[in-house]
Amino acid sequence: MAIVAQTSRFSKIAWPTVAWIVALIFFFPIFYMVLTSFKTDADAVKPEFLFSFTPTLENYANMTENYDYWRFATNSAITSVFATAFALVVGVPCAYAMAFNPTRGTKDILMWMLSTKMLPAAAVLYPMTFLTKNVLGVFDTHFLVIVVLCLINLPIVIWMLFTYFKDIPRDIIEAGQMDGLNTWGEIKEILIPLAWGGIVSTALLTFIFCWNEAYWTVRLTTIDAATLSKLIEGNRAPEGLFFGRLSAVSTAAVGPIIVLGWFCQKQLVQGLTFGAVK
């Protein structure tokens, strides 16, 4: 018994310590990026100013005054919100049909959708650029970025919603059908309220993916629909000459996502806890 108690006491101390160490390792790049954003470009590349330096807001002032940060941030918000909304509008009915009305090809379709994520983006870059610029005339538009972000994240949305919907008892759906609910009524009155936590989690993850997407947003935009990824790409330098400025831009791009994730997680946990208590 003494050995068991000693082992239990050791586990209570050791595992949290390991978890904190791992968390700090993962968080350190973000901490260093934020720290560097308060350095001048000259101090950012000098080892002697790694932690000891005079903080300055010069990079943030320069970012807002000379680089039109708010226009890029607005484009990121517009494309991310609408791409997430469209992905959910398409993904919820698709996941509903696959979860409650499966066919022989349902598993094959799910695997096919997942396999599209394995396609190298560079393989379709040239035809995508040629069609959107020379044929469709939608290059560097919000519409193009929204459609592309929606399509590349749709497989993940459907897969996540499918797993959430599968946990809902089919008897509840059948009871709704007996009460005269049509398909839209089942989704609105039964499915969405029961799977609300899963839908919000899927929406948050999709929004983060859309916000952080760099490959397509950089290559399919120039000025009008350029997002924060384009702004960050334009401020990088192999020599590290603009490292402080780049860190400020990156911090301003990552900051809203961290705040949004924390807020949504807090609200979601409170909502689920309130629902369980109620």
C-alpha cells in the first residue's frame, strides 16, 4: 500500500510537470515572436538583445501607417467568415445524410473526400491560376478566395460533423419523423441543438484553418483580396533585416485567433456545463 501511495503521489507531481514542460516548449515560439515584435529590426538580429532590450512600438506603428494592416485584416476576416459559413451550410446536410441515411458508397465517398487532402496543392496551382485569371476573370477577388478556402476545408468539416452526428441516437430522428418533421425540420429542431457543441468546434477549427491558410491566399491574390498571409509574405527577408517588423505583423495576425479560440472555448465549456446542470 505504501508503494502504491508513493507511486500515486509521484504521478500527481510528475505528469503535470511534464505537461507544463511540453506546453512551454510549444508556446515558446509564440512567446519569442511576441517578444521580438517589440524590438527594432536592428536589435532583433543581435544575440545580446535576446531578452534584454528597450521595448518599442515602432514596428506596430509602422505596420498600421505604412502597410495598411487593417485592409489585410479585413480581407482575412471576410474570407474566413464566409468560407466557414459556406462550408457549414454544405457540410451539415451532407454529414446528416451520411450519418442517418447511409448507402453502400458512403464509406467510399468519405475516404475519397479525405484523399483529396493528400493532393499536393502545387499540382493544381497552374491550372487554377490560368482558369481564374484568363478564363473566369475572378483572380484576386474575395469570391475566389472564399470558394477555394471552403472547398479545401469541406472534407474536414464533413468528417468532423459526421462523427458528431453518429453519436446521436437514430431513435430521436425517427421520433421527429413520426411527429411530422421534414428533413429541414429534423436538422433545425433536433440535429443542430443536440450537436451544437460539435458544430461550434468544427466552425472554430475551420475558421482557424481559413485564417491561417497561406499557400492559396498568397498565390491567388495580389492587392484587392490579399489577406494577412500576403502581408506577412511581403515582409519576410532571408537576411532577417525586417525580423522585428515581421514579428509584429505575425503577432497581429495570430493574436486575434488566440483570443477568439480562448473566448469560444470558454463560452462553449460554460454552455455545455450549463446545459448539463440544467
